[in-house]
Amino acid sequence: MSTVFALIKRNIKLFFKDKGMFFTSLITPAILLVLYVTFLGKVYRESFTSGLPKSLSLSDNMINGLVGGQLISSILAVSCVTVAFCANFLVVQDKVNGTVKDLRISPVRSSSLSISYYIASLISTLMICFVAIGICLAYLSFVGWYMSATDVILLFLDVLLLALFGTALSSIINIYLSTQGQISAVGTIISAGYGFICGAYMPISSFGDGLQKALSFLPGTYGTSLVRNHAMQGALEEMNRQGVPMKVIEGIKDSLDCNLYFFGHHVEISSMYMILGITVVILIGIYILINFMRKRNP
Amino acid sequence: MKNIIQIDHLSKSFGDVKAVQDLSFHVNEGELFAFLGVNGAGKSTTINILCGQLTKDSGDIMIDGYSLDKDLDSIKSKLGVVFQNSVLDSALTVYDNLESRAALYGIVGKAFQDRLSVLSKMLEFGDILKRQVGKLSGGQRRRIDVARALFHKPKILVLDEPTTGLDPQTRKTLWRVIYDLRKNENMTVFLTTHYMEEASEADYVVILDNGKISAEGTPLELKNAYTGDYITIYGAAENEIRTLGTEYEAIKDAYRLFVPNTGAATQLILKYPDVFRDYEITKGKMDDVFLAVTGKKLLGGIEK
């Protein structure tokens, strides 16, 4: 066990000392922030207010809390996966540098190596994402705080699940990567693409019907929705208390992907947790199976 | 003397390329064993198979009584490997690198500190423990590579071109450490090198060419078999040298004659004692052996 701990410590240190890898992992959240400052914030704000009855006027604090909730949910949902991918690229870097040879000439089990990479990536991802949650919550408390303690706890749970998902997915993909070029290619695709397909840049509800159906098959979609629900639920409930009709609120929830539909059927929050949880278990199972098969047939 | 490495009929191909072909040899315990060959001769393939990094196509390998096929983990703890290129984590400090690598062998806590203390004195790197490996000089980094390989007290130290590009001082330090380890701990050293003066210090040499053994033996046996002797004569005039009827060349302040063996040199001296007033006889060098065996010169790994 001490070997696994030492390897986890090594992997985490390497990720945080490798400034290139560390900052690459923050590209997507940075893009989101830039988009928000330049135009997304305005788009979100207008989309909320335009859907409200003219007789209702909500405070700026209320609107800012809602818009802020959407922003932080997008940032957190994306970061959990992109940071996990970048943290896990250490596996490939070790292959590229030849370091893996140095690890494998020792009697350490290959399962210990795989576990240490997985856990280290997960811890690195969680460290960054939990700090990000702290910053995001501080931001919300500044612009408009409507979250309950339960929402905050569930937000942490959502991030944990998404980090587990991102780490498991990247662990499987990284098994097949072995060059610096492949790291760059996959890193770019994930950084640029994941924000779109999980609905972080633009809500999935704004995409075409076919694309919406296709994205409903991706487990990450439900992870984003979970984060979004818990980041915005308090603000939406407050809107309801201030007299915004439930029908309007449901419309906003539809437009923001708080409500997701799988071929017309509404997916409950509990089902979203189940989908994400089962996906994580399956992905980890596949990761273990691939490692086992590769050990038998190297 | 016990065979610590026994290789029988080892073969390995990569597609159509036969990297190693029916290779058989053994290494005695405590021996300095030199494995020579130009790049692509099959040295690294053999080492990678020995270390369990590559699977073999056929053949048997026994290391310290363990079969590579059945007891790879036991074998791994017997081997310490210094790779051709440093494979330590350049972003981490020397201490962090050694700590993580020692843990691979279960060496943690006080055991780690004790071993670190011994090795840092032996290889003189106590003052750079907190420095980032990526910022070390080539010589400093090499010392850390060797320390990493020795951390778990291996019975066999595999050195894959350990001194290439190093300064004379570091080379001297490394060879002193290796000499002491062999003397005090009976460590076996499996060396690949492009420096023939290092190979000439070996107890046994195997020369590999195109995946096959071209020649093997002690340096003396190889020199006797594949090269002649050189007689360097000082203080003689060229017309005197010419009377000897032997191939010669003029060098600074002397003439150098090439004779097939020491016996021929003795005969020549007895026949022309007046010419041999001041002279020395030397064996051919390992470079000459390598050239004679493979038809290639080994200069820094580049085939000539």
C-alpha cells in the first residue's frame, strides 16, 4: 500500500509542477469566463427576463444570482472533465518520456500503477474543482446568494461524480495514447469540444432536435444538468416565491437544461444520479478489464 | 563460479526484422560482463527482454535461479538498471525522485533515509538532494540514475551505455563506485558501452552483430584471437627498421611494427637484437578486436 501512496504522491506533485499541463487544464474554464464577460452573461440575462411576464419585475440581485448560477454550473461541469483529462495525461507523458520503463522494471504490480494514476488524477481534479467551487460560491454570495446548505452539499457530490466520470473516461482513452502529438490532439478536442457537447457554452435545449437526442445518450449531459440544478435551484425557488408562475419557471428550467428529456420522457434528478453513478462504475470496470487483458496479452 | 544470468537460444523479431537470433550466453556472478555491438545490433532488445520490458519469441532465460517466464517479479527485485537516457522525473527534486522509486521496492520511512544517506555519500550527491532533476548537469543526473538503480541493493546492475557523454571526473566516480560494489558486495555488472577502454576492463565480453554473437571471450582471449601485437621501437633509424621486413609505421619519436602474436615478436627480437635497444610490446586494443570481428568501428555508437 505504501508503494501506491508514494506513486499517488509522485503523480500529484508532477501534475502541479508541470505548469504546461496544469494551465492547459484551466483553458476551458478560462474560455467560459471570457465568453461570459464578453457576451454570454448578457445573452443569459436577456433570455431570463424576456421569458418573464411584463407585470413582474425581479431585482437585479435575483437575476444576477440566476445568471451567476448558470455560469458557475457551466464552469464546474466542464472543469471536472477537462481537468481530469489533463491530470491523467501524466500516464501518456510517462510513456513518452520512457519513465514508465523505469517504473515497470521494479516489482510493482501493474494494477498498483493503474490505481495510482487513477487516484492521483482524481485527487488533482478534485483539488482544483473544490477550489473552483469555493471561488464560484464566493462569487455567487457577492452577486446574489440563493443556495441552501443541501444544494451546496449536493453540488460537491455532483462535482465528485463528474470528476470520477472524467477520470475514468480519460483513463480508458489514455491507455491507447503514446505520443506527445496524441496528447495535444486529444487535449485540444476535449478542451474545445466538451464545453459544447455537455451544454456548458450553450444549453443543449438550444440545439436542434436530432443533436439533442444524440446528446441525451451521453452521461456527461446528466452530470451538467445535476450541477445546474443544484447551482440554480435556490434562485428558481426564490423566483417562484416572488410570484413567477411555475409554468414560467419550468420553461426556464427547460431552456437551461435543468430539465432533461430522453426521447420525450422527463429524467428525474435521482435517475440522473443513477445514470452517472452506473456510468462511473462501468467505466472503471472497463478500465480494470482493459488493464487485465493487456497484462495477459501485452 | 555460479551463473547468475543464463540465456539459451533467445530470439526476438519485430515484423521482418530479426533483432535477436538464437542468442546463448551466460554471465558469472560477480563478473563485469561487457555486451558490445553497434546501434541496432540487438543489445537493447536483449536488455529489455532481461528486464521484462519486452516479451521474447523463443528461448529460455534464468536469472539468479529464477525463470523469466515464471518468476518475473523475483527477477525484477534482483536487477538495477541504468538506462541509456535518464528516465527520472525532471520536474521533481532528486529527493522526490528517489523517494518515489524506492517505494516501488517497498523501501520507505527510516529504511529509505538510511539507504539515501549511504548512497548520497557513495555517489557524492548529498548537496543536490533538493534540486530539480531537470536542472542538473549530465554528470549529476547520471549519479542520481545510478543511485536509483542501486537503491534496492540489486544483485545485478545493468548499465546501458552509462558513461556516454560524461565528463572524465564523473566517469571516474562511477567506475570507482562500481569497482567497490563488485569488490565488497560481489555485484554482477552487465555493461553495454561504446568505450572500448571500458570493455577491456571486463571479465568477459560478448560482441553482437545483427542479432547474433560474432565473438566472445575474455578481453585477452579476444585480443589473441582477433588482433596481433604492436612493437614500438625507440631510437632506431628507419633503415634499421626496414631490415626487419615487417609492416611498420612511423609515429612520434618511434616506429610501430605490427606482428601476428607475441611469439612472432619474440622471434623478431631474438633475430635482430641490435635493433631492439629500446622497445615495448603491447597487445592489440579492443577497438581492433571489434573492427576485426564486425568490420565496423565503434565510435560513440556510430557505425563507421
